[in-house]
Amino acid sequence: MTRVAKVSPSRGASLSEVAALHQVSKRFGQTQALDRVSLSVERGELLALLGPNGAGKSTAIRLLSGLRRPDTGTVRLFGQNPQHASARVHLGVTPQETGLPDGLRVGEVVQLVRAHYPDPAGAGELLERFDLANLERRQCGGLSGGQRRRLAVALAFVGNPRLVILDEPTTGLDVEARRALWAAVKYYQTQGGTALLTTHYLEEAEALASRVVVINGGRIRAEGTVAEIKARVGLRQVRFQASAVPQIEGVSRLERNNGSFVLYTPNSDAVVRQLVEEQVNFSDLEVKAVSLEEAFVALTAE
């Protein structure tokens, strides 16, 4: 078995830090993809990196994976330069698009990837975990889009990685397949694994993430737990049924769908009092925190 060099954390790095960008900038022509970004992924967490298209997410992932070099700043993977093979042997990645050899069978692709690692996961166990066992002898060219995506995600876990980077892992999956993949990722985390996830399905980040980082325009806009991100926005939803609503102070946004109203406000108590004082004939009143998706919209609009 190949011996992997012992990894020591770089000077100034946290002992629990698995991967990090330190004051990293990256430009492509006239586009500033990242602007002095500092980001760390801590051991055992599932970090969701969220942002609109062009925010800098893919650039950050390519840097952490050793596929790009920063213009300025430092990138570390297990305390090393991520372009060193001894660091990348502990990394699993599912990119947004994965090319699979159409002529090879699913089981053959898994075995081919296993051969590149010193201590790979069992092929049978991996196929079961990602609901691919019944497809083991199917040629990749005969897989549906969702099946190809499940295989691409499974391949990130072949090498028993200490860190997996999942870039939009559930794109193209139906609801049932998406939730099954969530369960596989959660299981990996309970076994001590660390994951960095990007997704446009914000309910996915809300279901999985122990920490969230919101990036936009190449800069970090917010970071914290899901609850902390919601609290930073400082808005609550006041939902109810009514035929009409007068002008209410302290409402930052109003949504109406037939007779259903949603008011977004930093002071829900004051809004409800105004509804009563204005003698609005409402029913089915519900007050709750905004969702992660609504907080994300507010943050990326700043």
C-alpha cells in the first residue's frame, strides 16, 4: 500500500482546518472572480458555499482543488499546497459536469477510479449507498441523466476522502433521488467526513449545512449557521388571508397571491398591531422567520 506523507498544518492555520483560502484574489481578464477572500473549511462540518451565478463559487472550488493558482493570497488543503498530489489523495470532488466513458460499465468505472487510491472504499458498499447496485453492469452510455449524476457523486467518495467538494451535486435529480443523496452525504459526515457543498437548491443547504457562507461579486457577504444567516437579515414573515390590506409601516416587501398576503418586516409584532388597529379582516395568521432562500435573496441584493 502506498504510504501517504503526514500532513502538518501550515503556520497560522487552525488544527481543525481542512482547507482554506487566505486573502485570495483571482482575476480572469477584466473579471475579478475573487477579491481578498478568506474562507476556511473545518474538520467534520458541512459547509454550504452559496451565491448567484458568477459570484466566485466555482473559482474558489478550483483553487481548493489545485486546478488553479491564486493571483495573490494563499490556498491550503490539509496544510499543503493543493497542487501537491499528497494533499489531493485525501480529496474527493464532484464537478458540475462529469464526463463518463460511455463504453464502460458502472462497476468498471468505479473499479477504475478505486485503482488510483491507496485505501479505497469497497465497491459494493459504495454502489449500495448511492443506489447504483442494480446498475453495476449497465454501460454508462445507457444511463439516464439522473443516474449519471448519482454515479458522478459516488465517485467523489471512492477514495475514502477526508474532504469532499460537491459542486451542484443534485442538479437533474428528482425529489426522491435528491433526498437519498442527502442521506448518503449526511452519513459520510456522521462518520467524521468533511464536505464543501455548492447548490442553487437552498432547501438543500438548509437541510444539510452546519455552516453557510454567502458569496457575491467575489466577496464574502455573510457566514454563520443557517439560523445566524436568517437572523442577520433581520426579517420575519407575517402571513394571513384577507381581501385587502392598507399601507402598513415597517414592511420591506409585500407579496400577494389572490387572497393570501405575506409581509416581510423586521418588527412582526408592530405589523400585527397595525393590522388590528386598521381593522383588517384577516384569518389564518402565521408569523415565522424567513427561509434561507429569502435571506439569501436579501443578502445578495445588497
